[in-house]
Amino acid sequence: MKKLKYIFIALAVIVLCIGGYIVYELKFKSYDTADPEVDALIEETYNVELPDGTVIVVDKEGNIVENKTLDSQNNGVTTASAQTSSTNENSDSTQDDEKGTETGTTNNGNSSSNSNSGQTGTSASSNSSSNTGTTGSNSNANPSTNTNTGGSNQPAEKVTVASIKSKYEGTFKSLENQSRARINSLISQAANEYSTKKSNGESISYGYFYKKYMGAANGIESATDSTVNVVVGLVEKDLQKNGFDKSYAQSFKEDYNAMKESLRSEMMDKALSFR
């Protein structure tokens, strides 16, 4: 009975020693893990395209370091179009003025001719001018009225919680794609370093790989968290602006957390496949 007790004690000591060594290797032992390529992945900013076409650049701390708009990018094209339109309007205006001058000259000639014909001719000319002016006035007024009436017939699109959230689905999908691309790049770098060390006959320290690449993965995750929080904040503002509760935006965070768990699982599976 005493021997069995000593055996259990010895096994417990061995397990504790092994566990302590693993914890030391993974958590407390220091390694030289400096790597410019890995650091670049952590420091890389996110480019976030919003529903209105604006692109914001977010750093790993969640700060918007740059704000790009379509207007600023297309400023040259817009200006050129405006100048072309202005030139056309001026040309049309000049042609209208020339036509008006020619018409006025013709009418003056006719008026002189009518005055020389006698009193009856003058009266007929006067009546004809009056009728013509009245008809022209009516024809000009009617199109204006029809145009205004036609514009007011288009119903405004109703804004709902679903319509607001659907605008941002593409934004969050882009963030997911960028995050996956960084994690896959990190895994590729880890695989390449592992293969290089193994082919060169160097000792493989799993504590080193864990500390270096899990630390980098946590850095990428933290940067993604910050960017997601920025976009969720924008969705909340959009909801409140339209009279809805901002809590409707929380579903985006829940979907993102589920995606993170999926990424972690994929990364661990790939890391274990190196052996």
C-alpha cells in the first residue's frame, strides 16, 4: 500500500515538472523573436471602405490616420466636366442672343412696312403681335409647371434597421478578408522558417515558435478588434441618426467574434501540421 502511494507521488512530481517546464518554455523563457516581416504584419493598417465610398485608414490602435473621399480622387475629372458644361451653356446662350437679335431686326422691318400701309394695316399688325405674345407666354409657363409636378411624384426610400445594416455588410466582409490574409501570411512565414531550420539541421524550439508567432497573431487580432470597433461605432451613429437604437449594431460584433474563433481553430490546425 505504501509503495503504491509512493508511486502516485512520484508520478505527480513528474507531471508537475513537465508542466512547469512547458509553462516556462512557452510563457517565461525569453527568445530573440525580432523579425521585420512579422512586425510589418502587426503594424500594417486597415483600409476600410464605407458605404458612401469614403475610405478610412485605421492603425493598430484604432485611430483613423487618413480619410480618402471619392470627390478628392475624382476632382480633376469633375472640374473638367464642369468646364465643358459651362462652355456649352455659354455657347447656347450666345446662339440664343444672336437669334433674338435677328428676330428683333425682322420685326422692326415689318413694323415699318405696316405703318406705311395705313391705319387698317397697323391695327391688324398690332392685334397679331398681341396674340402672338399671349400664346408664347402660355407655352412657356406650361412646361415649367409639368416639370415640377413630375419631380414630386417619386416616393422617398424608407430607411429601416435592415437597410442601414445591409449597407455595411460589404465593409465587414472586406475586414474579414484582410484579417484572414494577414493570418495566412503569418502562418506561411512560420512554415517557411520551420522548414528552413529543419533542413539546416538546427534544433527546433517549440517555445520559440509559440512565443514568436502566437504573439504576432495576438497583435493582428488586437489591431483587427480596434478596427471593427471603429466601424461598429459608425454603424451605431448611423442608426441613431435615423431614430433607431444603437444596440442593433452589436450583431456585427457577435459575427466577428465567431469569425475569430474560426480563425484561431484554423491557425492551430495548420500549426500542428508542421510536425
